[in-house]
Amino acid sequence: MLLQIYDRTSVVATQDGQFAKQNRVFCFAWFPLILHLGDVLASHAYIDRENIGGNFCGHDPASPRLTLENSARKGKGGVPRVLTLCMERLKDYYYRPRKVIPSLDLANGSERQQRSERREACICLLSALLKFTDVASLRVGIPTKEGFVNLTVDLIAKHAGMHQKRIERALQDLKAAGLVTVSQPREMKADGSWRGLAAVKAISKHLFGVFGLATMLKIERDKASKRLKRKEKGWEQEQQSHAKPQTQTGKARFSLFNAALGNKSPAELAKRPSANDPPPENAKVRLQKMLRAAELKQANPGWSREQCYAEASKEA
């Protein structure tokens, strides 16, 4: 069929033989590619999909899904009350978008009302972000003793119960509305190239003000800051205990030996320095000698105090 079409084209272009020759070369050069595309299209037959709601996302405008599949834990040891209240009041945005959060309703740059499936995605995404929000800093993640762990978009999508692409589109609207801030950190690898890390996501405090929770948020943030300081203090003490493991017996021996090294008679303390006496040692140097002597005593229990101190003075 392709050759017949070419023959007709060449007959029409007989007035310019050069053009007909170039056209012939072009057709034969692309002929294998056209055959390959035909094979690809034949191997990937069209599959008819059933749209059960929305843009094949299962959305039902009359019965939207505005809660998480795994809801946030409430009560003692769970998510703070200010976060769960905000999650509950987010549902009002679905029914009155222009009145509740007008900046989000106008995030797409159109004066028309935001589509219902996008409103559903924004509410579920905000609920998932609030579930893992640290009240002290309003960042989305988990504070640990190694540092703050930021959550990735794919993990948030799993908790929201939606596809990652749908979550990414909803996140763009939340950023445009000023409800969420996102910054992308990175680190340099050994070969000099850069590697992107999980984005730092933070909730705006004005979101709580929209739902009348500004005062409650301030109180909860003060409590959370105090709790976090206590945790950090405990982590520091735990790290110090692991860094310097020492028994009570070893501590007692070390203290007694240091006391013996620094023990002087009253006559030595009352003696005034003369011109022939050597210059006094620096306090830092003297402390280093004492510590080194203590280490030598522990390594060599049979040595006397004078021997340990003499060896430490030689090394200094």
C-alpha cells in the first residue's frame, strides 16, 4: 500500500525530477520504522477501562472519601488533639470550598470552582500530612535521636490511600495556596555528584487559624517543645553513657588515683617559689600528665605513683 501511494506521488511530481528522487529515498528510509510501529501497536491492543467515577480514580461526588483508611490514633500517646480537630474540620472545604479556603479553591488559576475529585485529594493529603506533623516545628516527619526524618511522597501516598501522581498534583495545589511549604535538600556523594533527599514539608500555621485553632495550636506547641527538650536531654545522656562505659569500681579507683597525684603536704603548699625553681607547668599540660599517669596505672597496676608520673612526664 505504501508503494502505490508513492507511485502516485511521483507521477504528480514529474515536473521536478530532483524532488521526486528525494521523496523516493525518504519513503524507503522510513519504511522499516513504519513496519515496526505497526508491530508495536498490534502487540499492545487497547483495553477498554470502566470509569467507576472521576477520572478513573473511583471518585463519587455524592459520596466522597474524606477520611484516611488508617485513621490517626486519638487520646493518650496518640496524635495531639489540635491536629485531629483540624483533620475533622477539613471536611467543610469539600462542600464550601470558596468560603472555607478560597486560596486553595483558586490555586489552579481559574475562577471556576475546584473539581470535586481534586478537593477530595487535597483533603486526604492534608489529613495524611497532619497525621505525621510534629507540633513543635510543624514539619511533616518523625523526630528521632539521630535527627528529624522527613517522609517521602510515596509513603504519604500509601497512608492517604491514593496514587502517587494524584498526590503530587494535590501537593502542587497546596503549595500554590500557601498551606504547605516544600524545600528540597541534597547532599554531595563521594564522587562529587549530588543526591536528592526527602523533601522537607511543613504545614502553615494559618491553616489552623482558618478553622479557629490558632490559640489551641500555640498552647500545644509550647507543650510539644518542652516534651521534645526532655527527649533530647534523655538521648544525650544515653549517648554519653554508651560513649564512656565504666563500672562503679573503675570510677572509684580512677578518682582515688587522681586525688593521690594531686595530694601535697602543707609544707609544699606553703613553700614560695624561688628564682632557682623551674617555671610552673601550664594547667592544661599538668592535667594531661595526670590523665596519662592514671592510664598508665590502670595498664600497669604494679607501678608506683612516681613511676607513672615520671613516664607521663617523658611522653609529654
